[in-house]
Amino acid sequence: MATKDKNSWDPEIVVFACNWCSYAGADTAGVSRIQHQPHFRMIRVMCSGRIQPAFVLRAFERGADGVLVSGCHIGECHYIFGNERAIEQFEKTMSIVKMLGIEEQRLRLEWISSAEGARFAEVINEFTEQIRELGPSPFGRKRSPAKAGKGVAG
Amino acid sequence: MQQLAARTNAWACYDCGKCTSTCPIVRAGATYSPRRHVLAANLGEPASSIVHDGLYVCLTCRQCDARCPVEVDYTGLILGLRQSAYDETTQPECPHGGALQSTMRLMANGGTQQDRLGWLKEDLQTDPKKGRVFYWTGCTMYYDAFFTDFDVHTLDGTRAAIKLLNALGETPIVSPEERCCGHDLLWIGDRKGFESLAKHNVDLVAKSGAEVLVTSCAECLRTWRIDYQPLIPDDFPEILHISEFLADQTEKLDLSENKQTRATYQDPCRLGRHLGVYDQPRELLEAVPGVELVEMPRSGVRAICCAGSTWSNCDRFAKKIQVERLREARDTGADVLVTACPKCQIHLKCAMNDPNIGEEISIEMRDAAELVAEALDKRDSK
Ligand code: FES
């Protein structure tokens, strides 16, 4: 995994994408055969409004080097105002992330429509570069102390 | 399991069922039975078998322990069971998606410089390293940042406490290196996460050279006084709740009447039944001129808890408990519901957020220190 040489280190990025725009945007990038950095795992949610602080914090806890939250452009959310909720959640998350001392550049919010395959690739490339600059997350090297457990309804 | 049953006195259980009948969750209508768990422990059943029988339902409020005629430490039993269940890689689905647990684990991991003191205002005198008093803030800054949806101001209590310490001539240590006390990780059974936080924190306070450790959080206090005990070196500072620290020093504060207030006091479960601190917060409130303290029918050892101490359970039963508690508070005719733990405030405020009955159950909530600090303001302006 992480080695001393910055250039040979590949970040692990978690991308949250809404089903209707950004996930489809990634698909468009693929279908149009646009080349982009591959060091991310995508998690599809129905709407960016679903992405609550817990998702992002859990990603960091489990060692993500960067987290990208994405959804439809404002005014284009499939559920009318889901992405406005997403902004509220994102701001809350950001304030906690900063308080924890995680560099704010590791977390980003982007709107990507389903037609914007090229933009998806651009955002991914740029974000990957940015994370590469920052280096591995302090929580990434050791990996999380806690094993993910089977969820049990309280 | 046998050891646990012995340690928590579970073997003494004679099946009377007092625990089940006093349990606030049961009274709210849940299908839940502490007695069954005690029995299971005595029969040596593995913790994993209790997981699906409400292992994470218990509020750990110690209501049952207070009533048990043979002093079974059911809360201790639950703690032990959760720990052994956790070893079997099981953890509860935590409310808020586990965001708070993640925050704690990130702190447990360390490796970053937290930016947790942004709320300190210039009028508060603190020192990051040296001082006679170490003021333990707890995680109120995280709570205020997280619970933005319902007007939670737990930091006001933190600031008020520092202001009072300043008024007594203390410049307390407020350390940027402080980490979560780990209370909530401990209570969902995550011993490892808890221990790394505990070691860091004990070390931090021990090295500071402080004489007293003061906190406003009932949970931090319980964690420091009880759960950190095995780690605490001999010459460690005395550990006090802010109300204990202030209660016998109120004359020195020279408090003057601010406004007439009827206040009622919510005993936090950690402060009350866990640690036996009932009187000092009341003495403190009564020392404020103009404050009239009225008690709710269930107070002191009988107090109903806020139904959410460990971030491991929140459901309609919890809500029902909270609503009932708020109605009780309203019925006293008090203007303000005072508490001594930030979590009581968060959970009861959450209940007030109800779109249907919010109006009926809303009441102003404040930390005890805030009321006292307000009585200082008046003096300053004279
Ligand atoms: S559906 Fe894309 S943001 Fe709501």
C-alpha cells in the first residue's frame, strides 16, 4: 500500500453519487470512453440528500484518503430539494471534519449532471491530484481500529 | 460469563422482577426484560444470544439497580455483555448513522491536530497547558456543530463554567489535545477504542500538573471517576463535577439577583444514580438569588433519564419517556429546565422538536452553570 515515494502512492477515494445525475454522469464518462483516474470507489445513493455526516465520517474512519460527495445541479434534483438537504448535511459534516483536524481539502461537494461525463472525469482527476498532494490520510495508514460489525437492530 | 455474573451480583437475583417493572423502557411499552438477561447470565448463555433480545435497548440509567432489593448491578452486567458481544464483532446500529461513534474512533486513532477550541471567547481566561484547575470540556463543541437542526447550545454551559472558574480567580487549563472521554464507545462495548482514548486522556491530565479536574459533563465525570480508575496514577488530581467544585464556593462568587426564575432540575443518570451526586447541583441553583427551585414528582434517585445516554438507542419508547419527562417539567410551572449534562439537553430538545406536540412540551433548557454565571453578569454591570 502506502510507500515512501509520493508518486507511487495511490489514494483511496470514496465517491458518493446520486442515482439520477452523478452516477449516470460517471456512466456517461465510461460509455464515452473518457479516460480518468481510477483510484476511487463509488457508492450510489438515491439522492445526495441521503448522504449524512455518518457516511462521510465512516469513510474517513475506515481509512479513505478523500471523500467526494456529488449530486444533481441545484434545481435539478430528482426529488426537488434533496440536494439542498445535501448542502446542509455537507456543511455540518465539514465543520466536524475540520474540528477533527482532517484537512478540508479531503472532502468535496460537486454537482455533476448525467450528461456531464467529461466533467465527471475532470472532477475525479483534479480531486485525485489534490489528494495525492496531501498524501495519505492519517487514518489511512493504520486502517481503522474498529472492525465493521454486523449491524444489529437495537 | 460466570465471572461477570459474580462481579455484578447477578447470582443473588431471586427473580422478583422489580427491575423489569421499574425499567423506564418497559414502562413506555417496550417488550424488554432486564430480569431475563440476569437469568441468561446466570445460566451462562453467551452474550451473543442476548444480542437479539434487546442488548442495546437498555438506557443504562440504573433505575433498576436503584430498586433491586439484592443489589444486582444490572447496568454493569449490560456493560459486560455488550463488551463480550462486541468481541464477537457485533455492534449496535447507532443512532445518527453512527456519526458520533465515528467521530470518537477518529479521535481514538489520533494523528491529527484537532481544532476544537474555536468557541473560546476573549473574555474567558484559559491556558492550554498550565493551571491549578484542568477544565475538561467534553465534546460539547462537536455536539453543537452536529445538532444544528434543533437549537442545541451545550457550549453555553461550557463557557459559563469557565466564566465561573475565572470569577473564582482560576485560569483553568482548556487543552486542545483533549479527546472524547470514550464513554459512548465503552457503553456499546468497544473496549479497544475506549482504552486508547482513556490512555491518551489520563496521560494528558497527569502531565499537566493540575490539582483538580473539573468537568460539566456527567458522562465524562462517570468515565473519569469509575471507568478510568484502573489507569489513574496515585497522585492524580481530584476529579469533580462543576457543581461539586462550585457548591461550597458560592459566597465567593458574590452573586446578585438577575431575574426571578422558577427552575426545575433534571438529574442526569450519570451524575445521580451512577455517582450519587444529587445535592450539589441543587445547592448551586439555590445559591443564586432569585432562583426558586421546584422539584418534579420524580426527582433525585427516582429521576427519569433523558433516554439516550449512550448514543446506542433511540426509538419511539425513548421519545415517549422524553415527552413524559417534559410534561412533568412543564407541570411544575418552572420557566427553565436545568440540567448538568449536555446530553440531557440534546435529547430533551430533540423531543421538543416534534411538529405536533412540540408546543405543549417545550421548555427552556439550560446548564446549571449558565444560571449561576448569569447572576455574575449583573454584578459586572453594576
Ligand atoms: S436525485 Fe440527484 S441530488 Fe437528489
